[in-house]
Amino acid sequence: MQEELEKIEKKIEEILAPLLEERRMVLVDLELKGAGRRYVLRIFVDKEGGISVNDCADLSEELSYILDVEDPVPGPYILEVSSPGLDRVLKKERELKWARGKKVRILTESGEEKGRLEDVQEETLTLDKDGKEVKVNRKDIKKIQLDEI
């Protein structure tokens, strides 16, 4: 089941890519979850200067039309398009790469680190903490979230 959902998500990403490029938006996350006999497709997007409600509504309308034609989701679904939020928990590699340059809060086994996310490597994340470079080992991380509030 999970493999099938991943294939559908990949197809949706392919459909979505030219729409986002045209609008100078980036895909922060995409998730397709089953809820009873209906799916929920959540798409989180961002752009330079931030996303407005109108941006989300316009993208949702056009994407909905294209998804109806392409029909990658088997059965009924609810489409939700929104901004990632100012305190979003970052889980996927794509989200971490998108968050470069943004303020984050990292909870580790030994405490908490806050700073601007400067680099994302396989084994470490690098923060700029008041001009000082701080490396956090990824295996010690419990949770990462935006700290833009």
C-alpha cells in the first residue's frame, strides 16, 4: 500500500512541477493519506516573500482541474493546498533543503539548539547561532521545526 501511495505522490509531483515553476513556487511537502474510502492530498508550497491565501486558492483550482483530467488518485479525495506554516515540523529531506536560511529549533538528546539552518549534510546539520557555526549530528536529533515566530 505504501509503495502504491509513493508512486501516486511521484506522479502528482510531476503534474505539479510546471505549475509551481510558472508561479515561482517551491514544493515544500506533499502527502497523500487514506482516510476511510477517501484520500486526503495535502500540498505545502512556498515562494519568495511568502504564500498568500489567494496563491493557494489559485493553485488549488488549477491543480484540481488537471488532477481530474490526469486522474492519478484512485477514487475520491480532498485536495488541500497551503503554506508550510511558521512552526512546521521538518521531517523529510526536501523540507530540510527548503528550510536552508530559515530559523529552526532542533531538539536533541542533550537539549535544544536554535539558529539559522545553513547547511544540510547526510550526517550533520549546520546552524548559524549568532554568528557562530554549530554542527548538530543528525542521529542525535529528535525533532526539527521552523522557529520563524
